[in-house]
Amino acid sequence: MKNIAVIGAGTMGNGIAHTFAQSGFKVNLIDISEASLKKGIETITKNLDRMVAKEKITDTDKNETLSNILTFTNITEGVKNTDLVVEAATENIDLKLNIFKQLDEVCEKNTILATNTSSISITQIAAVTSRPEMVIGMHFMNPVPIMKLVEIIRGYSTSDSITNTIMQLSKTLGKVPVEVNDYPGFVANRILMPMLNESIETLYNGVAGVEEIDTVMKLGMAHPMGPLQLADFIGLDVCLSILNVMYDGFKNPKYAPCPLLVNMVRAGKLGVKSGEGFYDYSESRKAEKVAKQFVK
């Protein structure tokens, strides 16, 4: 397996492309927007420059990584002759189903189709293709080049051979793959999102302020980042989407998103990416400082 396509040049997509390219794979990074592709490559370059400055890689490593990435706005061209496609588009079920219908039509029959979804059913995604046994979840953690974990999610029909292939591939990337079954939220978000939601409920109920809640969790629980700050970093819209998937999937009120979270998303207060969430990120340096705290 040498040729990889990544769908989506956003935070997760460019991180996945970076990780594969740095491990020597040829990567086609695909997005419908030229501007998104340009921004994605700029982000990869900036992250590589940071690694060079920290002497984790050399300038030669950086240049080889960038040379391994090609960009495409045409999905048919981008997935041509690829062994694996990793979809990393927005966490929207209709969008993902449409992408996988298209991938099934334009990819070669032996191409494995993976999704980086953080909560949506792999079985449901696989069902819109003619190759459900070759559809699997690869849930990378953010920031992808640094975080070791990859949740490998088997759909109902995912074959043993495909699962074993993706497990081994993840190890080749220097990651630690963990196989989990296909239930809403999988493991990471099934545990994380209720904690973030409860933190928002704690704020909503007036128990304590934003910084106070985060300080308790950082100093009392040894978390590197407080839950409200982490929610900002993930994106409040993403948190809301995942909670809605879990609530719809389990029909359990404990997964119902806090009204404060719903209202903040409606108001466009999405966290770091919008410049404001539970914290103020209106100055770009503030946003970078918060992100660096998590990376450390």
C-alpha cells in the first residue's frame, strides 16, 4: 500500500495527509475548494517548520514530506490508482453518504474506503456502497501528527482481512491502533463528549465560571487542557454534532446536548476557529497559544 487519497483539507484532513506523507506514502489531498487546499498545505508546512525548529526532523525530511503531497479539486482524478481513501470531511451524515456513494463508483474495486468520522455509524456509511466489507473507520485524534491513538472501527460487514490491514498500516504510521465496535461515539467520544457536555451544564447552572471549571479539571484531574477549552479547540459545532448522533443513536437523555451549547453554535460561537467560544480568540496569537498548550 503506497498511494493514499485524503478527502477534505481541513484540520483533520491536512493532519492525516501530513502523517501519511511524512511516513513515505504518496498522498492525494482532495477538496472542492482551492482555497482550502492552499490553506491545508500552508498548515502542513507550518507544522513541519515547527518540527524542524524543535530538531525532530530535518529540512530534507520536510521537503520530502511536502513532495509526497499532490492536491486535487476533482475527486475522480484524485482517487485514481489509490490503495486507500480516507474521508475527513465535515461531520455530517448526508455529506458523508454522498461522498461514499461517489467513491464507490469512481474508485477501483480493490480500493479500501475509510472514514475519519468521530461518531457516525460505519455500517450506515458502508451500506451505500457495493463493497461494505471494505469500508472501515479510522478515527485519528487531533493534532494528527502528534497524537498516537487511532480508533479502528469495524462496520457490521467489515472483513477481518481489511481490519488487519488497516491495523498494520496504522502501526506503520507510528500510531497505536485500537479496534472498537460500531456504536455511536465509539469509545473516545462516548466517554469524552458527556464529560464536555456536563462541564457546559456546570457553567450553564452557575456552579462556577469558565476558568474555574477548567482549573479544577487541570489541577485536580491532571488534564492537560480544561474541558471547556478543549471543547473550543475541537469546535463547539463538532461537539454538538457528535452529541446529537449519540442522542439519536441511544435515545438516552444523558447524551442530550446542553441548551447553552446549542445556543452558542446557533450564534456562531464555535471556539478557536470562529474566534470566540468559551474563551476569546479574537487575536490570532491567543489561538495559537491555546493550541500549543494542548500540543505540549
